[in-house]
Amino acid sequence: MKIAAILTLLVVLVSSDIKLVKTKVGDDITVNLPSTFYPMSPQDMSQRYPSVRQPIGAYTNEDRLVDFSVNVSATRWRSTDIEIAKDFFKASIVELYDRVDFKTEKIEVVNNMRYIIFEFDSRINGDKYSLDQQDAIRKYSYMMYLLINGKTIVFSFNVPIQIKEKWIDTVPEVMNSIKVKPNI
């Protein structure tokens, strides 16, 4: 029991040492990202974010395990429809995974902009016919949706569940540093 407490304390101490640096994502978006993050290569982006719409920006850490991305959603919402959009995006998240445990789901003002915010743990099960059930993918995610000028901008931070505790304090700090120019 003492060893577990010591390990938890070490993880918390290490996580507080993550240095953030202001990063420009496109012309109208900035965010404070960990200094160890770097832009994903086009190959990484296409593998991790398979979509006809390539992210505006996608960054990963040195181990390529932790990701931050910014994308424009194909769905178009008016900012006045934020409550309906929140329910729509929640349903979309639930459909993407085999299991979702929401920690946070709210609408909040961050740097003078109203965002839909979801924080959750997710699980994608492995092959149900395999004897090895170790291939499930479990992640902690923090997502923010901004409805602005007929666009939906999606900010996403994803961490493997095994190292969630190292990042749990840093992720909200990163997400709360997002700044978007109103003319985007």
C-alpha cells in the first residue's frame, strides 16, 4: 500500500513539471502545449485521424502516445444551437467507442468563447473472437467544440489510460489556454 502511495505521489510531482509553450495552430488559433510536443507528420496524421478533412494541426509527444489536435467538423451549427449540438456531439462520441465513462459534459466560457466540453475515459474492445482480450484500447480524452461563424472547431487531447495520472492536471491547463480569434 505504501509503495502505491509513493508511486502516485511521484507521478503527481512529475506531471507538475510539464512545461507549456505557446504554439500557433494556423493563423487564428494558439494553445500552450507541452514543450516536448511536435507537429505530426502527414503520415501520422492520416493514420491517427483518418478522414477526408485533415486536421488544422496535430501534435504528439516524443513517445507518440499523447496527442493534441485541432480539426474543423463537417457538421455546421449556429452558435445559438449550442445545447442541441452538445447532445449531438455526445451521441457521436458514444457511437465511436464500445464504452464511454463521461467525467465532464458542460458548456463553459474559455477565453471569451463558449465551448462544449467533454472529458471521458473510453474503451474500444479488441477482437471478440480472440482468446487474448489484452488488445482493448483505453484512453482518456478531453474534447472541446467551438461553434463559430458557421463552423465547428474541435479540439482534442488524448492520453492512454495507463499514463492518465501523469497528464490529468496538465490537460485542462492546455485546453484552457486555447485562444481563437473571432474572425476565424
